[in-house]
Amino acid sequence: MARALTSLSTELNRQIGLIIHRSGKVEFVILGDHSRIEIPVLSNIRTSGGRLRGLRCVHTSFNQSGPTEEDIMDMVCLRLDMMSILTMKDGFPELLHTAHLIPNRIDDRDWNLLEPAHPAAQQQSCLSLIENIEQQFSKARPIRQVDKGNDRAILVSVSTGSQAEAEDSMIELSELARAARVQVVDRVIQRRRKLHPRFILGRGKLIDIVLMSLRDNANLLIFDQELTPSQVRSVTNHTDLRVIDRTQLILDIFASRALSREGKLQIEMAQLKYLLPMLTTKDDALSRLTGGIGARGPGETKLEIDRRRINDRIARLAKELKAVGKQRYHRRNRRRKHDVPVVSLVGYTNAGKSTLLNTLTNSHIQAEDMLFATLDPTSRRLRFPEDTEVIITDTVGFIRQLPAELLKSFESTLEELFEADLLLHIIDISNHAWKEQVKVVEELLEKLDLDKIPCLRVYNKIDQMNDNLPSQVKNGFCICARDAGTLKELLGMMEHQLFDMSRAQYLP
């Protein structure tokens, strides 16, 4: 076969490549140009995270120096068993240069180059060498607990800002992954002056990430930055890993946590709106056309049908949400008829809003130390000592870079805030980034035209501060949401704001 390859390659003056399965079957024959070949998408060959693909590449080369940097990148990113370069002389095979991945870096390289040899002089069979490589990776991999079906992810942040900002953002991404029940096996931060338009991060770092995934048995990459559809496809094709961004991670969390019918409808709409721009891949193959025999034209492509179905579904969801919104509107009207004031809890996610609602009203709604533990708005009655009542509503937490699709889909839920007579802005004072979180919440309130409603700042989790409260804390109330004894001053101000001040408006 080597003689046939080199002879044909010399005659055509082009490189020729073969993608060979471990069984010996040739899966692809690739015709390149004089200097390189381009390996096609190998998505039809099944693989699993943490394992080599089960394919090796052999291609001819007019260069006598062995594997190029592009050859090595293809081997790493596509998880090929081996990359073999067959050099030629006068149309005859000369030397076979073979590289393969290794689990532990040697001399700053994650791959090994075998001693070049004539194809007829190979001492070890390819299959036995590949089995040996697989065994090395298995031994290098840490012992895993029983797999419960959770994804194993590498978190990636590519930042043009400061290192501190990138690290804070990575901490939050880690918490989001925990909320999504994703096991984080590694984290990568890269600072760049400018994001790579195709891969978002550098090619060298991309190779490092693929090698990490091999060592850590990862099957998912989660990017902290929002990715374009073309970037998702490029990274996926070059790493053979599933790729999602921060927005999709948040949408997935919401989808798994929504309990009410309204919440589920809102999440589905947000996911479909996010998915729609992703359907941009053009495919002119006749197998993708669905026109029947005798039709005037080829009919709609599968891509167009997918888009139309999604748009139809979005329209139906919008209609259903409108009907649910009317029910919510009638409930608010009934409350208004009874002249019961409404207090809404707002704040960054995991600031302690649900815990405070439970303590104030002796309720038992779900409250966890986790991002987005509460999605569906919950209302409870609170009675003050003078037999006056208010409705307290817990709302979904805010977060930086809240996906626009999510904000728009939750408009009907956020309408609850417009009916509020008082907002309590709950702030996690134990979080070192609390000032940035306050800024995010206040900017969102302003964006939603809610900044005109009276608002009290409530600094929560003072029990975790060891009496070292920041000097910037002012014009607010310091509490521990779990300790009812710390809420007296806050309750007094709430009663004053809602009842004493409203009565004063009617005094002559």
C-alpha cells in the first residue's frame, strides 16, 4: 500500500491521506495539495470522552522533516490514535515518521515521535502500539467514583480584562456548573488582548485543553464567554467535545429547576430563541431536501423546516404565556381590591432571598446554598403586630450578563415587581464581590424601570463576617436571614414605609 500511495502522490503532485480504523478498514481517502491535506469532519465515527478516537491518519509528504505543527494539532484535537507521515524519494517510500499522544508530558511535549523507519521495517504492529497507549492513559487517569451520568467538564474563561476579574468570573462559572450538577474536572483561564475570531482562545491552548480532556476523561467544555454559532462549531469540530457557553448553562439550570407551568413555558421559549440563531449550517446535499417527486422545486430544506417549526412553537408558547399572564394579572387585581401592600425581594442569585422569606413568614419554600435555587415566584403573607398584613414575594435572582432571551421570556414573572409598594434588595455581604453584585442588580432594576419604587438595602449573612463589616455598608440593615432576632429593625422600617408614610399622605 505504501508503494501505491507514494507512486500516485508523485504522479498527481499532491499529498494523499488515509484515515484507517483499528480494524484495518480505510474510512476516508483524502486528496490534498502539494503542501497539506485537510482531514474531514469525523463526527460519524463514534467516540467516548477520555478515549482515543480509534482512527489513525497516514499521509504522504514531499517534505523530508516528518510531522508538521498542523499534523500534530490534527492528531491532538481529533484524538487520533497515531499520525504517520510517509516521506518519498523518486516516487518510492522512504521513511515513515509516526507520532502518538502520551498521558504525561515529556520535554514540554504531550506527544512522542517514534524512530523513523522504512514501512517494511516496522518492528511493532500498529494495533499493539495503540493498545499500549490506551493502557498508559487508563493508568494515568485518576480513579473515578461510580459514574452517575453527570457530565465531566473543563471550564474555560478567555478574558481581555484583569486576572482578578477573570478569576472572579471563573468562581461564578464553577458555582453555575455545580448548580447544573456538572462535575468540574479542570479550569482554564487565558488572558488575551483580542479574542480569537474562530476559536475564541489560542490554538496552543486549545491543544492543551484537548489533552486535559483525555487525561481527565472530560466530555464537555463550558465557556464563560458567549459564543457565536460559528465559534461553537469550530471548537466542537477541532476538539470532538460538546461545547456550551455560559448562557446555555444558565438556560439548562432554569430548565431543570422550573416547577410551575408558567416557568416551564418561559424556559422553553428562552431555549428556542437561543437555539434559533444556531441553525445556520447550510447543507446542499440532496439527502437534506424534502420535496416530493413531481414537486415544482426541491421543497424546503431540513434546516428551513427546523426553523419554521421553532418559530411556530415560539408563537404557540407566546400565546400560552399571554393566557397565563392574564391569570396572574387577575390575581394581582384581587390583591389590590383588598388593599394589601406588596413587598418584593430582589437581589443577586444566592443572596438569601428565599431564606429571608422563610424566616419572616414561617414558610418552608426551597432554599439552598446554590445559584438559582428559586425560579418560580412565591408569595406569602406577613402579619405585623398591629394586625396589618403585607404580601411578600420572592423572585428569581439576578446575575451578571443575564441572557437577553431569559430576561425577555421572564417579563410576565417580573411584572410582579411592578406591583410592589416596596423592594428589599438582599445583598450577600460575605461575598467579596458584593459591590459588583449590587451594581448588577441596580442596573437591571433601572433597565426594567423599577428604580422609582422605594427600595431598602438589606445586608445579609453578617454571621459569616466575624464582626468585620465593610465600612461602605450604610443606608441599610445588617441581618442574618436565618436568625429572626436580627430582623426587628428591618421589620420596623418596613411597617413605617408601608403604613405610617402612606397614612401621612392623607393627613391635612
